[in-house]
Amino acid sequence: MRVLSGVQPSGQLHLGNYFGMMKPALELQAQHEAYYFIASYHALTTVRDAALLREYSQGVAMDFLACGLDPEQTVFYRQQDIPELHELAWLLSIMCPMGLLERAHSYKDKIAKGMEATHALFAYPVLMSADILSVNADLVPVGRDQKQHLEIARDLAGKFNRETETETFKLPEPIIQDAVAVVPGTDGQKMSKSYNNTIPLFGSVKKQRKAIMRIVTDSTPLEDPKDPDTCNVFALYKLLADEQEQAEMAERYRAGGMGYGDAKKALAEKVQGHFEPFREKRDFLEKHPDEVEDVLREGAKRARTAIEPVLSAARQAVGLE
């Protein structure tokens, strides 16, 4: 089975990215034929600084490789290195009803938050559909809040196939990631760069710890019992601790006599311990950027080889070949 996933280089990756997308994706690469890409075209809807986009794209690549992506096993590439995607997006656009895009939750949410209503933001699901359909993906990991985009890809694939009386596109299935649907940020909302509530994966340990110490908690006095199930610190601790460690920490909460500062320090130690081996690899890659570039170029070559017959079939279906 072929699985596809992508991540936007719209800032420094954080714990929410790791537990929400990276860790599940890295686990899937051992079970399936994996295609993972850096969604640089999508990032242009929010990142308009050329130097920053280059920095973020390089950072995402290094983060994935540091955390265990195997370029021998997984096809890893930048969206910008696949020009075929734009032609495929256009061929899907000619079949795409306006109402399908007008109903997209993501577009409406972003406009409500003040983002400019550009064509790229509106047509975002069409390019995402091209990403998915271009490699004949069987499976696409998504959270429930992203499921609609996959449904749009399936709708467009089905409509294209019906109208051209072909079987050009495979209809992909979702892998719903309920267990990691929401990773809380420092303010208790979903961890997101747009909320400025993130805990960075890498960078300085001091900065990482400082972000952890900013996590919002309630005002329960130190000596009183506390509820671990309503605490943002404990919710993050659970992602890194084994069952025994979770039970012991929960008992400390309920017993009283432990301040939230102690819980935050325990979380900081867990985060540092978990990512320390990855940090060494990340430091190496930062000193050898050519190795990262070689991986991405080879990945793009492999991806284009997979995409070529799909695009050719789509061109034939509409009469361009």
C-alpha cells in the first residue's frame, strides 16, 4: 500500500507537528511504501518572505531526517521540485465545482481569522488533491479536522473518472489519527504556529524549557490536590511517558504537595531526553546541508517517475495526448 503525507514549511516545527504528523508518519514508513513531501507551494499562502521559506523548508527536511525518516525506504521530496503538480491541479480544476470549494471548512476558518481571501487559499484543496492523486496514494493519514480535504480529493478523482469515462485516478482512503488529534499548546489551545503557543522540537534547550515553563495552568495552591486530566502539562507529559510513569505522575498530582512548576520541570526533562538522540543527528545535518539537498533531489526524481504515468493518463483522458 502506498501512503502519502505532507507538512508545510511555515515555521519551525514543534511538538504538535511531531506527535500529530511526524511520529505517525515515521511509524508508517516501516509498514507501507511512503511518499512524504514538504508542502512549499502551500506554504506560500502564509509565508511571503523568500529567505524565510528557504530556511523553513531546509529546517523541515533536517527535522524529518533527524527524527528517523529513512530516504532509502521513503520517497522524500519538496513540492516545488515537482512542476507536474500544477498541470495536474489544472486538469482537476476544470472538473471542480465552485460549491465544493466554498464548503471547505479550512478556507472559511482562515478567512474568519483575518487571512486574505486569495485564489490560492480558495483553491488550496485542488492542489492538495493533486498532491494526493499524483502518486496514486492508497492511504492518507489525517486528523478528523483535515478529513474534508481528503474527501474533496476523492470527489474530484471520482468526477474526473466519470466525466472522462476512464479510471485515471485511484480513490485514496483515510487513516484517521484519533489518538493524536490534538496536542495542546502552551495556552491550552491546539498547538499551532498561528496561535504562537508552540514548544519547538529543536533549537536551544533553554528556549525549549522556557516555552514549557510558560504552559498555562490553573491557580490551585501547591499543597492542594490537582486533577491531571484537566492539566495541559500532564497532557503533554503523557505523550512522552510510559504507563507507569504516567500513573506515578498522576498520583503526585492527586496527592497534593506538588506545584505545577515541578510538573513542568519533569516535562522538560522528558522532552530533552526524548529528543536528545535526534538533536545530535540534527546538528550533523546542519553542518552538512549538501547531504540534505542530495536526499531531496533524489526524492524528487523518484516522485516524478511515479507521477509521470498518472499525469500522462490524465492528459490522454482530456485529449491533450
